[in-house]
Amino acid sequence: MQVLTRKTGGVLQIKLVGEMDEYSAPSARAECDRFILSNTAAKKVVIDLSEVAFMDSTGIGFLIGRYKKATANGMSISVARPNFTADKVLSVAGIYSLIPKE
């Protein structure tokens, strides 16, 4: 899993590329958390899932953890451009009631 980060104004953009599974999640988690914690003045976190080729329940846990990290630091969070498979996993799990989709 590759994690691409960028700050534009008050928005932290995190783009995930690859497969979100039990193997890749720990390093992606650590990288995202470092980025969020080093930019606590930001207002919003957007997680772009357009290039996530595979996601299972590990991805749900990953997103909930980033939600907790962002909101604890006064930031809102959303998910952008999930592919069909990721969108289905997130919809069935009810994630969009917690983390809105852009």
C-alpha cells in the first residue's frame, strides 16, 4: 500500500494506492497518523480511495481509526472516489453514516 499525502490550504489529502489488507494496513496507519498529527491546524482530512484495488474489513477499521484521530484533533473527515468494490464494502458496513463520501 502506497500512501500519498498533500496539504492544500486547510485540507489534508491522503491518497491510498494498492491493496488495503491486514498486511498493508499497519504501515499505512502509521503514515497517515503521522501526517494528521503533524498538521493539526488543518480543518479537514480527505481520504481518496480511487486507486485502492482491494479492501476488506481491515479497511473499515483503518477508516474508523483515522476518523477517531482526525476528530480528536478537531478535523472533519471524508472519503473521496471509492471504486465500486470499496464503495460496496463501506456502504454495507454503514461507514458513510460516520464518514461522509464526497
